[in-house]
Amino acid sequence: MKGMSERQYAARIGMSRGAVQKAKAAGRLVLHADGSIDPDASDKRRAAMTDPSKRRRAPGPASGVKAVPEAAVAAVGDTLKEQGMAGPAPGGNTTFLQAKTAHEVLKAQERRLRLSKLKGELVDRDRATALIFRLAREERDAWVNWPARVAALMAAELGAETAVMQKVLETHVRAHLEELAQPTIVLG
């Protein structure tokens, strides 16, 4: 075989074998005597005979096809890795199948979250944060006011002065609240 087969030529120009067969039937390809395709001569003939508005453009900045941002490729990789699947190969060569799989996984996760929210299993983060802050503030205020409420009772039981008892209690309560304001994080 002197030239290329239909499959080889299709792979070379990035078209389907059916498109190559159509071009062959329309006479846009140059064939050798054995029926194989002369690639260089066929490229020139196709360029001369193909309507410019129907030409395929090579992917790139001038083709109108936008490049996939690195953030999107990274997101696909992260999603696949979270699910225990193989991520894209180094260099950002994400396959369509990987991108579609990541898309389907994300859709499923989104639906699961939406369903959990509808069931009342999830709460609004801002609302929960505001509620916790309000409860913590009320707890702190209760502790700050506690020495004034109990100092007289404790002083009477111990036979001490009320003002001294209140000052001692306030000092210890504030020290304790200060300790609570500096949480220690234990990892492990």
C-alpha cells in the first residue's frame, strides 16, 4: 500500500472515517492506483474544494473554541479523586469521559444536598452561626452577672463581707471566661 488507509487518513486530519468516505466519494481525495489515499495531495485538493464556511478549524485561540481553564480541570480532578476515581493525567489532559463523570458526580452531590435541605437535615450556615453566637453571648453574660447575684448569699454563709466576696468571684469568673475564650485545638 503506497498511501494511507481511510482510517489512517481520518486520524491524521481529525475527522471520522465516514467523513473521509464522503470526501472520497465526492472526489476531494487523491488516490493511488491501489486505492490508498495520497495524504499530501488530498490535503491540498480538500482545501481547494471545500467551502470555507464548512471547514473545521483546528482547536486554538483563532478557532472560536475556548480553552478549558485550569481551575475547571483541577475541579474535575478533585471531584474524581474525592470519589476514589482516577483523575486527569498530568498536564491537564482531561478526557471527555472524566469530565462527564465529574459532572454527573457533582450533580448527584448537589441533588443529595438539596434533598437533605428539603428534609430539614441541613441548616443555613449564616443562621446557625448567628444562633450559636447569640447563645454563647447569653451564656457569657449569665456568668458575668452571676457573682453579683450570689455574692451576698455566699458571704452570709461564710461570714465574709459581700463586697469582698463579689470582687473575688468576679475575678475568678473573668479568669475562667478568659480561658474559655482561648480554646486549645487537639488534633488526633
